[in-house]
Amino acid sequence: MIAADGPISLERFMTLALQHPRYGYYRTRLPIGAAGDFITAPEIHQMFGELIGLWAVEVWQQMGEPSPFGLVELGPGRGTLMADLLRAAKVRPAFLQAAQVHLVEASEALMEVQRETLAGTQITWHRAIEDIPEGPAIIIANEFFDALPIRQYVSTERGLCERVVGLNAEGGLCFGLVPTGAPPASGQAAQGTVIEIGAAAQAVMRTLAARLAAAPGALLAIDYGYSLPGAGETLQALKQHRPDDPLRAPGEADLTAHVDFAALTRAAQAEGAAAHGPISQGKFLARLGIFERGAALKRMATPAQSAAIDAALARLALPGPESGPNASMAELFKVLAITSPDLPAPPGFDRIAGQNQ
């Protein structure tokens, strides 16, 4: 495509590398787990999904216990989070009776794994969020927004330029810059400053927020990213749990970028929905009781199981290094809740109602 038509935007490159129907990363492989390229919080320990399940039950009660309602997960991975969520939700049988499970998934390979993980659960799969039926809904998006494509702009002496993907003299992929005709961003941005725009993520958020403004419901978004507006490059590729060159092997490595939670919040509020947070994942899980849950599990655990619980608590909810094989997710990952405007602050956010911190 590039050889025939010229350089393409980074947004277009990421879309093709991740979603191409034949060669796209998410269409051809199982990316999650020890044998894949990365691991997500639900795969670290069952406590994560269980707490999300109890969160969903309480939000459903805040909604007035609608029946039926959509229990939706965006990018559900191996189905582990949903399985743990549904198991924990057994504390409120009426919730399970009212819930209609919908999974938004682009990968046929992951759909097969989800069928096995969630065997016995009636599920409807969708390719796009627009296909989710209307009506009351609780929507879970764990590490979903980071995989949506971004555009990058660089402040230069020529003005603002967009970063594109083209071909070098040897025919290999390389980055380049194309002038946009706009002046340098913000007038104070130093030359070389990279500005990332997650237009795709903002468009998804607007769609979901418009839905929540029209019908009772809530969205829980958990992802790595930043709470306040900022500049800098965060595009990264992961292959076999190691950083890789984003251009080296399109379709064979995961491509992600940090989520701009401030932009997502603005997009949601512009559609009339209420925003709560973002707060750190560590703070959110602590408020939901992850340490108490860990202590309860350890009372009946073997020494090896107790050690695994402690390691999971450290990685999920305690401050620590944000890189390496046992990187902490507590501060790097943020949690944002978007709700219908007439609902109270959901669990974990009730202490900061009306604040963004």
C-alpha cells in the first residue's frame, strides 16, 4: 500500500497491523498469557475479576435492578475477567438472572478461548460496540482503550507535522513527518515535542457515553495511561513480553499507547454522561477490599498459594516498579467510571464524588 500510494498515518498503520482481516495481530494469534506477548490483571489473580463482579452487582442495584440488562465486556481477552465476575456475582442470584452477557471481540481465535472459559454461559458476540443492543447496561473495558490507534504530531521549526509511516531507501518501513500547515502546538512546546491524539478512543467513548446518557448504566474503564493532559511519545510494541520495534514485524507484535484519561473524560461529559475519577488502580482495588479478600483467601491457602496471593496483591495494588517482569500496575493503571447522569457515584469513587483526582 505504501509503495503504491505513499506514506500512511500512524493511525492507519496501527489499524492495519492490529485488525487486518488476514494479517492483523488480533486476528491471527492468542496474545494473552505466558505463551503470548503480554499479561492482563485478570490473568494475575482471580481477586481482580471477583471485585469487578461485586462492583457490577452494586452498580446494578444503584440502577434500580433493571431486568433484563446488558452485561458487556469490550475486548474480553481469554474470558477470565467475565468468568470471575460471574462467579462472584452469585451472591446476588437476581443479578445473574437479569444479566444478558455481550462480548465485543474482533478475534476469532480469542472467541474460541472465550467459549471454553465461559462454557455454560449464554453469550452474544459482537464485532463492534455499535452492535450492542440498546437498554440498561454495565460495560467493562479492561485494557481496551490502549489498543485503539492514535495519531502523533511533532512540533518542528516548520510548524506542526504529523508522523507517518513510509519506506526507506532499502524498502523497509520507517517513520517520517508531513507538515500539517498548523503552527507549532501551544506556542510553548519545544521543538521535537510529540503530541499524541487518540481520536479513535474518544470516538468510542462518545458513542458509549451517549448511550449511558440515554439509558441507565455505567462504564468501567481500566487501563494504563495518564490523568492530566501531557505531551510525549507512548507508542510501544510488545512481543513475547519484551519491548519491540513497532515497525519491525507488523501484525506479529502488540501495539499500544497510553490512554489519555482527561480526553476520555471530556468526551464522555460532552455527551451528557457523568465522569468519576480517574483514580489509580491501586486505590480503586483497595477501596473495593482487595487486601481483605486476599487475607480471607490466605486463611485456607497453602504456603505456595499464600505467596502467590501476596505477589498478586503487590503487582495489582501496591506501588512498585512500573517496568520489568513483575511490574506494578497500581499507579500506572488508572480507573475511570462513566455513568448515567442521575446515578450516584459508583463503588470506589464515592469518596471523591465531584472530583477528578
